[in-house]
Amino acid sequence: MTCSLMWFRSDLRLHDNTALAAAARNGPVVAVFLRSVPHWQRHGHGANKLDFRQRGVAALADALAGLNIPLLHRDISAFGESPAALLQIAREVGAGAVHFNCEYPLDEQRRDAAVVEAFREEGLSAVGHHDSVAFAPGELLTGKGGYYSVFTPFSRAWHRQLTPERLALRETPPVQKPSSGAPRPAVPPPTRLADAPLDASRWPAGEAAAADRLERFLRFRARRYSSQRDFPAIAGTSELSPYLALGMISHRQCLQAVLAENDGSLAEGDAGLTAWVNELVWREFYQHVATGFPRVCRHRAFQAHTEALAWRDDEAGFKAWCEGRTGYPIVDAAMRQLVSTGWMHNRLRMVTAMFLSKHLLIDWRRGEAFFMRHLVDGEFCANNGGWQWAASTGTDAAPYFRIFNPTTQSHRFDADGRFIAEYVPELAALSPRDRHAPSDTQRANVGYPPPIVEQKAARLRALDAFKALPPPT
């Protein structure tokens, strides 16, 4: 009997998996994972995400084994090798089709199109499924027929056109009959990368871990999400972003959980739950942007006129920012959190990104790449969208004159300096008030550097740079 291939990528789960459910409806399934470490590294993925992915694949293999579905591993050096690798596996196992869930950055779209064409030429079927979004890119369009470039009208259209069918969970495949002729899985890749600084115990991989994190978030944090999400010293966020980035949990599972907790509503009701839904819609918005405006996938600014911005060549400043030695405690605490844990609190992603792109006037693309190298939840669409928002170059971006004062942000969101004390321990002995902006003497006494820029002067420099830009066309 002909089988189907299920090609796993950023959808490392059994439950509520659109492509896997479709493949299983047609008979026996053989799962495939193409590991492309050199390609991922060339595109900026660092050891933290690579390690998390590898552990997720190992957890997936165990779960698939419980259904008698073998998971075959193949190493490739670039996405361009995907069609040949998949065709070879299809021939080996006698598969008539391959199913996969779509990914929306430009490289991934081109890879998938090449696979579809290669299978078509061989008389086989390759089917992509829209799984990580409620609406496939192109389904939600403006009144003029174009892609949305502003979040609020996109969100309104998303809520207005959402139907229960779009959030229906996909069926989990049944246990397959063991087959003596089934292919033997290749030896899985190692579960750890030697250079990964990530604490694996903080981010256990797999859909069981993701489901547990969702349950704990809903039980203990969700209803306080809107009031606590901006305070980095408080465990107030879901911390589900790594699991969503690699598909160890689906957006439908998250939204269904909200519906169950919020009397069947996603847009009204509990403020914490609806605020979290808004973040999930932002995530989808940026996936639509990557498809509708592919220039953002080519290291280009969404707002073309900002390509002329006179970014500064400041290697010392960039190095200080990377190392958490800018002399601004909240910025430094956030950057040290990123480097030491592989994650950064969302409020501080905005603060640090705006500090680099506005106060230091360093090209946002350098910061975007640094984040991708370190984030366990590094995801192109969300990372690019967030950086362009902060730099005032992107869709729905912050106005260029909106420049966060890092000291004000520190006082507001880390009032007692607890977060600063945790990640900048040399300042822990200071009073909570002094941790936000130590005096020159205090800095000298504890070995903490002076500010690398003066806030007001840096702000004026950024305003002048943006005012010098040609008007948008």
C-alpha cells in the first residue's frame, strides 16, 4: 500500500497538526526531518535555537514511535537540497505524496515551491497546508485588495472574519499497524550542541512541555497578563514563544484554551486573556507581512525611504550593547539576560532595540541578527517585525520621534531595581533608586561603566537623522 511522507519543519507535534492529519487520512505515514544546520547558521540561527529544535525533534521521534510512525532524519547543507532528498526518501519507502505545513519567509517559500515542482515532475504529489495561521496570507486584504501594513485594521478583520472552523483542532493520527517492511529510523542527531549556553531545564522541549506551560500560564498568570506583562522582574508572560516558533504547540490550541477560559470570546471579556490573544494576532500579522512585502525578507526596510538613513559606524558602541556594558542599567540587564538565558522579556526587547537604533543610531539589521543568534524563540517574521517597529522603518512602526528614555523605562517597569540587580549584580548593593542611574562615584566604586551616550544628545541626533530623510513616496 502506498504511504505518504510527512515532512516536519517548524511544527514539531502530533496533535493539531494540519499536514500530519491530512497525510494520515490517506493511509500509512512515514515522517521525515531534514536537518539543515549549515543553512540555518548562514541565516543567523544560533546554538540556542538549534539545540532547542534538536531536543524537540528527539521528543517528536518518541511520540511518533508510539503511533508506529518512523521518523527518518537526513542532513542537508542547504534548502536547495530538499527536493532531491525528499524524492530519494519517497522512492525508498514507496511514497506517493509528501505533506508539509507552509512557512512564510521568502527562502522557505522558494524551497517549498521547488519541492512541489520536483514532485510534480516525478508524477508525485506535494501538498502544502496553512497551519500556523488562522488565515492564509492573501485571505485578509484591505479594501483596495492589498496586504495590510497596519496592525489595528488587520486585527479587526481577523476577528471579524474568524469562524469556529478556522480554529477547529485537527485530528490526531491513529496508531498505525506495525509493518515488517517499514523503514528503520536513522540515528537521531545528538540532543545537545556543545556550544549551546542554554539551560535545557528552563526550556524543556516537546509538545508535552508546551501543553504544561500553557496550562500553568492559564492557571496562574493569564488573568493578570495585561497588568503584569511589562514588568521583567515578574513572571507575568506565557513564555510560550519558543514552543510556538517551532510548532510544539499550535495557535489553535492556545486560542481554544482562551475560548474555554473566557466564555467563548477572544475579543471581549477578561483583559488579560484578550491582551494575550492580541499578541498571537501580532504574530500572525508579521507572517502575512513577510508574504505580502517580501522585501523585508531581503534585509530591506519596509518603509523604503528609510533605506537612506545615515546609520553610524560605531563598533565600540555595538560591542558595548552586545555585552551589556552601555552604562544604562536596564539596557545592560536585558542584554545580559539574552546572552545568558537565550531569552529576553518582551518589554525589554523594545527598550534595547530602540536604544541601539535610536540612541546609538546603529543599523537595526545588526541588532536583528544578534537577537537571532541568541534567542531560543528566534523567528524571522516576529523578530524582523519587532526590530523594524522599534527602528521606525517597518509596518505600523513607532513614529520616529518616539524614543524610549531607558532610565524612565527602568523606573516605570523595574521600580525597585530587582531585575537590574539580578542581571547586573555589581549594582545589587546600591539602593533600589540608585540602581537605575548610578552616580559617577557609585559606578567607579563597583566597576560599572559610565553611559556611552548622553540620552538627550543621542535623542536629538536620532531626530535630526530621521528629519533628513526624503519623504516617503
